Amino acid sequence: MLKYYSATDVGLVRKHNEDSLLVTDKQLFLVADGMGGHAAGDIASRIFVTTVDAALQDGENIDTQDSLRNVFIRGNQAIYISRLVHPERRGMGTTATMLSIREKTAVWAHVGDSRLYRLRNGELKQITRDHSLVADLVENGSITEAEARKHPHKNMLMRAVGVEEFVQVDTGEFAIKDNDIFLLCSDGLTNMTSEEEIKQLLAADDGNKAAKLVQAALDGGGLDNVTAIVVEYHE
Ligand code: CA
């Protein structure tokens, strides 16, 4: 049995919420964090979510790594074409992190710096890898995790959906265990909270965990739009 919660908030500083999310009864979950200014960011993330939603409405099964990658490529094309048609949307693009639950298998696809986490036996694990400059710098040993959190170019993405004609998509899958908890979130959550705080709120046994995570990001400063989807699996 799946239990899920979602929440999103514009935050305390920004005027637009450029994050979009999708929660469906087809056990597919998606967070997209748009960018591009002049309200184009929310258009990009919404085009991506709409592409996925339309495919589901058409009866498409989006529950294998290939089918997830395929819908990412179509979302990429839709945003890219919109950029060509509307020059004022030139800078737009979006991150996208998607999770599909197929029986006892979790299948995911990802581009950008939104994240998928899994809480299992009290251990919080980041499943996706950020496609950001600072993640690359941490990986090659140039800076520490702590330095990454304060880096002036923390927001610079190395990969995003809709920016180029083709997009390289990370995908993966793993077997689900009883009581696994999954979190999909935008960087407005991870930049405003600590992983320890996220872990405690996910493990706590009450209420809408997504709303509590979003509230924690607002309490932490709310400098960005913040979005969280929490999915719990219980046998
Ligand atoms: Ca963001």
C-alpha cells in the first residue's frame, strides 16, 4: 500500500512559484523546478508536467526506465520548441525528478538538481546525483560539501530539460522494501534544511510530512520556491 503527501510554496522572497509537481493514482510522482526569469520558469516546469500527465491520460504506461526516459525526451522537445517559438522564453528550462512505483520496484529518472531520497531503516540516501557545478566540484575533490552549500555558483546547472535539442537522462531502479519512504524535492528544500532535519521529519509518525518539510524550508529562510512529495510504502 502506498501513502503519499505533497506540498509546494512560493517561499518568502520570490514572486512566482516556478516549481511544478505531479502526483497521480498511477503511482507516478514528479517534481520539476523551472528556471528562466520573466515567468518563463514556471512555463517550462508546467510544460514538462503537462507532457507527462497527457501521456498518462492517453493510457501510456510510464513505469520502466525506457518509458521514463522516453517521456523526458518528449518533455525536452516540447520545452525546446516553445523556446524557439517564443524568443522571450529563450533562457527557460527545468529540472525534473520522477519516481514510478511498479509493484515492488521503484523506477526513477532525473535531470538537474531536484532530488530523490530514500529513507530505509533509519538511513537517508540520496538516490539521484545533482547535475550541478558544485556537485561536480565536490565529486572531483575541489570543494567540500560544506563549501558547496555556500558556493556563489551553487545554482549553476550542468544539465537541464528543454535547454538543448537533446537531453541526457539519468535513470535507475531498485527493489522496494517494506516501510521504505521516498522523498522528491526541489532545491528550495535541500538548501534551506539539513539532511538530518529531513530525516527526522520523514521518520516522524504523524501528519502531512510534505507540508512539514515545506514549513521547515520556510522556517530555514524560504529563499526559494519549495516543493516536496513524500511516498510511503507499507506491505
Ligand atoms: Ca529552485
